[in-house]
Amino acid sequence: MDLENQKRVKEFAEQFGAENIVVLLGAAEAEASGLAAETVTAGDPTYAGPLTGVSLGLTVYHICEPEIKAEVDPGVYEDQISMMEMVLDIDEIVSEMSSIREQYCKYL
């Protein structure tokens, strides 16, 4: 997650309250999704950005997780996401995201 996005997430959490924020990711690889998820929950593990040492505990999901897919209009999901979903390792992404939520999310 780039430094500008870290700054935005931190500002939103401060403005609206961390308990009112859900972060939705769409990275193509489980490892990248996990790194971004860890950043918005436990703090920036690279120690490079505004979330260094800041544990927000935000709720975080990947767009391809069943919980989120069920909330999206099926036509929109089909048009915008389904092609990518065919080439992603969804099971690996779900496993990575679930692990991060279990470890760090405070507001489930």
C-alpha cells in the first residue's frame, strides 16, 4: 500500500472512527493483499509510511471473498471482476485475508 493511501486510510479512521471503516482490497496476489491488510490492521510492516507503528485494527476484505461478492450487484460483479477472478487463486487470497482478520481486526 503506497504512502498516500496509508495517509488517506489513517485520516478516514481518525475522522469517522476505525469501527466505522471497512477496507476493500483487490490485489491480484494473496501476498500483496496480505501485506496491505496487515498495514491497515497492525501497522505498516515495512516501517516506511504513515501507518508505521499505528495499529488501526480496521476490518479488511478482498473483493473476491464470498462475503463481499454476496453484497455486490451480480451484474456489476460480472462486468467488473469476474474475468480477474478466473485467474486468481481465490482460496489462497481468502486464507490470507481470514488469517489477517483473525489476528488483527478489532471491529468484526
